Amino acid sequence: MNESKRTLIGWMLSGLLATLLAFSASGKFRDFPGKEETFNQLGWSLETMRVIGIVEIAITVIFLIPQTAFIGAILLTGYMGGAIAAHVRVDEPFVIQFTVGVVIWIAYMLRRWDVVRLALLGEEKQKL
């Protein structure tokens, strides 16, 4: 696969992730039936969920900016880890959160293979 096609697919995945995360964050600000009960079951207050929604949006924006995407991928991975922990704590499935965490890195790798290659191989090994 050539670089431009790989980068395009990476940006498409990143856009899909951003849409999914924006929808997730919007649920933390919108009212819906059973909202307080749902969040209480996870152990979060409505006010805390609003703060978490702001963090979710901010980290997603950081991931979408090319210059800060690597930091954004790391932060989103941590965010998904927290989401997984919240679901594990109340014995709920966490497949979606795990999958999103994996797709974050697939999207980033497709967008910036040079950075991933440097991280995996190190600068010295690339020169060989």
C-alpha cells in the first residue's frame, strides 16, 4: 500500500473515531431518560461526567492535530483504559472501549508510519 493511500485511510479512521468520541462526549452533556442512574451505576456523578466529557473532547482534538497526534493517541489510550476500568468495576462488557483503543493506534500508525517506525526500531536501526 502506498503512503498516500495509507495516510488517507488513517485520516478516515481518525475521523470515524472523532465522530464516535464526539457522540460519546455528547451523552455526557445531553439529558436522556435514565442518565443519572446509568452514570451512578458506573460510580460517577453528573457533574463528574461533564468534566470527563470535556476531557474526552479536548483529547480527541489533540489527537486530530497532526503536530500533537502522538500525545493525543497516548492520552486517548489512557482515557480508554479508564473507561475499561469503570466497566470492569461494575462487571459490564468493555469490548467497545478496548476496540476503540486498538483502532486509535491503527489510525495513528497509518497516518504517521515514520513516527511508529522510529518508536519501534529506534533511529540507529533505521539507518541499516
